Amino acid sequence: MTVPNYLRTPNIPTHRAWNSWAADRYLEMSHLPLGVKVTPVFYAASIGKTTLMGPGADIRLGRHEPDGRLIEASFAHGGTHLDWTYTKPSPFAVAGRWKTTKFGEWGLRYWVVLALSQTDGALWHYDEQTRTAYCTIGPRSVAIKAKHAPLLVTAHETLEDLRGEYETNGYWYLASRGETAKVLALRFNLEEAAENDFTIAIADRKEVAFALVAKPAAQATPSSRGAALDAMADIMGWNTIWDSVNHRPYITCSRNWDLKKFGGFGFWLNDTAINAFIVAQFDADQARENLAMLLSAATPQGNLPCIMTGNDAWVDRTQTPLISFIVWQIFLRTGNRLFIEMAYATLARNNEWIRSVRDGNGNGLLEFGSSDVGQGLYKGTKLAAKDESFMDNSPIHDEARWNAESRTLDSEDVGLNSLVCLDCEMLAHMARALGLSAEAKRHDAHAETMRKKIGTHFWDDNRKIFANRLWSGAFVKSVAPTSFYPLLCGAASKEQTKHLLKHLEDPEVFGGDFGLPSVSRDDPAVHDNVYWRGRIWPILNWLTWNGLERAGEFGAADRLVEKSWRLFGRSWDERRLSPENYHPETGEGLDQPDTDPFYSWSALLPFIAHAKVMSFLPWQGWVLRNEGEDFSVGPVMSPLGSVTVTRRDRTLTLRRGEEAIFTSDKQGRIAGPITTP
């Protein structure tokens, strides 16, 4: 006997199966294994247009748990404003709700449509007696019922047919009435249903599904984890999508991207690694999925590509190696050896590759480049080499020239060398954890050699700062936050650190209200305010914060956190925006067109704010902070499982569920090695 394969994606965990997977439809709720889709369509007669609420729509993105158990948004179309909410009473049920908050026209003329479909074309049916729509896929039946029944049910071949009918014939058109279709449209207007609830349920018998939606469970809203953790979860949740080309879930840099331009999917190396790092606070399995995607792209020559899309693959270049640093921290947080077991060999090959092919003049220090492999756009150009830095148009590259013979720039980069040094160190930690002592010693030796060279070669004693250096021996005039990266790899002496802190706090150099501009404030390029020419980038604040923590400069680290949190709040608190980058003076994200409004790595700003309470660092272990005002944060992932940290009456308590597993009235930092029971 053979069992029919009715699950399209059986590898999706049940609790995550229902989610807003479609990048171009913010409010479409779909169940990936069954291929079932519930697509809200909105029609405003005043403008004669429909919308699916995708990128570019007038929408404010609210809460969004990464697993889809809570999704909230507010939006406007044709002058009418609505709030929309999904919750999941169980893995097999969804509760939906809309509420009109402002009418832009008579509610009779504004229509909310729940368009029901299934990826493989399974038919939906409407039962008039129970006012329930349903679809059967294999042994499973999906039912949906609204508190206020639809005023009209229509049948269509495609979603585009439904939209075209509205925009051509208006809402009076009745010829498409039907009870069975590939796309079944449940139509409501706001005169009868200014507010409405609906329930979706899956069962192994149609009658059971009908019974479940007839008496829906009450909507339960998950409680807050704390402002910083909530922001991180929401940014990850809204950017969690389905890659229909490669049949896998992942967290994109931004669902605002036009994925058609990228051939259906696209991921940058470091951006996606950071997504894995952030989502690991909540869901280790999602972190694993995103890392597995990156690692699967490793090239035969050894490197991890800079970007992979459906149209292009930049295998000739990589990006600065952050992934070992990220994987090691995920391991420290989760205690799960799977992460280092799955990643170590690939990351070690990437490290060996970059040290062997990016030393264009053979002096043991590295430059950015573009190898003679693949057919990626810009291959073999200065632009391609700059792409490796992920600071593509930074003025620190202005003086560099492309060297065709070495296929590198003729400028040794302090940021690159510091991060490769850190990469060696993190690989050594992994190798030791895996029992590979000989490999650990090799990585340690590489790190120590680079550390010594960085501390002397890149130090400009005239300016008292680390700077890039041309092959001619001259220091590059422009400096960026990469000048602080020697702190991150342990290459800066105490005396050098003193000078770096002065630059960090100086409002004419890297100080200011909101953190680090991408080039020093006394550089003419800061006024360009274009991408890496002046704007503040969350990843630069995060890396510099890590360097300050490693150097034991906790006061400076905390001040940078405060600036970063203030910067993030300017866009997030009222507008719920997570801009890709920010104006260096005003802190505004959307003051010019080269900024994505909801970029995933901006979650690094709330991350470092949360890290003031609890963090896992390679150089300090598990760090808790018992200071400041009372707080409660969590649940959040730890080696002991999901925990909550509270401070009440000067006492810090760590809880797993209801159980208090650690209590201390010691004030300040509490740090120690990471152990599990």
C-alpha cells in the first residue's frame, strides 16, 4: 500500500507551518505543507483599485513572532485605515481579525475579501448552510468561517481574475457568483463588517474542521519579552519568507526586495549570517536553516560567495569572515554542538582560501579582491573587490587601485585583517570543542601572527589611529569604524586603545548623538550621505561594541549602546521602521532613497541593548547585568533552555519557566564560564 504524498513541504515544523511566507504579500497567511493560502484583498471604490498589501503599500508593520503565532499590522488603502491581526490558538488553527479605524468612504463601498486558494489547484467549496468554506487535500480538510458571514461568494480561476473583476466591473458585478473554484473569494464590506473575526482550522475529517471553526478558540496574544527582544523578533518575523525556487524557508535581508529582480531568491553572505545570529535568541532551528543555506553555497575553491541569487552568483568574491564569530556565539547561547559540527569544516576552508588568495603582494597582510572564477556581475573590477568589504562605496577604498595581476586592490585593509584574525581565533575554539587539537593550534598560530602584524603595520602614529595602508606604504586618508576592529581581535595595545577611545568619543571624529558614522565626521565624504559615505550602519556599531567589550572598556561600550538604542527608537517607536542605515547627524533613516525601510540587520541595534542585560561572549562567557531600573526580559534562548531574567529590589533572578535557577543580589556584571546541567 502506498500513501499519497499530500504534504508539499513536509520538512517545515508543524508549529511554523502557518505563516506569512509570501515576500510580496504581507498579510497572506499560508500553510506550507498543504499549500493552502488565505490572501486578503482590499478594494476601495473611491479609487477603483485593489491591493494585496505588498512592498510599497501604506502599511505599518506591527508585532510578528518568527513562528507566525502573532502577526499584527495597520494599513491604509484609498483613505480607509484598518488593523489586522493573526494568532495561532494551535499549530493547526489560525484566528484572524480586522478592525476599521478610519473610514475614507462609505463602508458599503469598501470591500475586504478573503481569497482562498491552494498551490496545486485543489478546489475550495462554500457550504451555504453553515457558511463555511473548505478544501480537502489528501486526508486533511481545511475550513474557514467568519463571525459575520460574507455578503457574496465568488469563483475565479486566478487571484488576478478576481482583482481584474473588481477594477473593471466594480463591486456590483454578480456574474462570478459560485460555490466551488480554484480561487474562492469570501467578500465582506465595511458597512456590515467594519470589524470581523474569522477562524481557520485543519482536521483529518471535514466535519471535525467545521466543528472547530464553528466554536473558535479565543485569540491569545503572546506577552512581551521586553522592548529590545520584541523588536528583534518582529524584524526577524516580518523578514521570514519561503524560497520557492529552492524549496526552503529563510530570513531575507528585507521582504521589500523585488525578488523577481533576483530570480526568485537572494541572500548576502554576512547579512544572512546575522539573521541566523539574531533569530537564535528565539529559535535554534531557524538559525540552523539560515546557516545551512549559506554553507550549502560553498564553492569548490573554498570560499563562501558574497551573494547568491536566482540570476547571479558572486563566487569570485566573498565577504569579510564573520560567520565563525557568529556560529561560536550561537553555540555558546544554545549549547548545541550541531552548529559547530555543521559549520567548522566549511568555515575552515573559507579561512584558508581567503588567507591564500587575498595576499596580493605576499607580505602576510590581506586585501579585498575578485578571483578569476564564475561569471558574476562586476567580476575582475575594483567594484567587485570593494563588494567583499560589504562597504561598497566607502571612501576608505577611494585611493586603492585594482591590480589585475594579483586580482586584488593595492590597499591592505585593517578591517579585513582584523576580522580574518578573529576568524582564526573562533575556528580554534571550534576545533578544540570538536577535539581537533592540532587544527586548533594551527588556527591559534595564524591568529597570533596576524595580531602582531595588525598592531604595528596599520597603526598610524601621527594620527594615533589604525588605518588602511597602500602597497606604497602610505596610509589611506579616510578612516572608518573598521579602525576599531583591532580591539575585536585583541591586536590593540593599551596605549593604542586609549587613543582609539578618544577618537570614538570625539564629536568631530566618531562621536555624536547616534553612534558611529561610516566614515569619520571630519572627512568630506561624510557630507555625501550616500550609503557607506557617511551614514550610520548597525553592523558597524555592533562590531565596534564587541571590540569595546573584549577590551574591557565597558563604559564606552555602554555609551555606544545608549546611542544605538536612541537611534533605533527614532524610527521604530512610532513608525515601526527598521532602516538599513541612518543619517549621521539627524538619525533619520528615510531622508534619501538608498535606504531600505525594514532591513533585517538593523535588529543588531536592539540586540546590543538587550545584551546589557544578558549576553554570551567568547571572551567573558555568560554575562548578566544586575543594575539600573527593574526589568523583566524573556523568554530568550540560553544553554539552560528558554529563560527569563528579572530584576526586582536589586535582586537578579534567572527563571526557566516558573523555576528560579539562579538568584543574586550582587550588583553590576556577573560573568562566568558557560556550563549546562
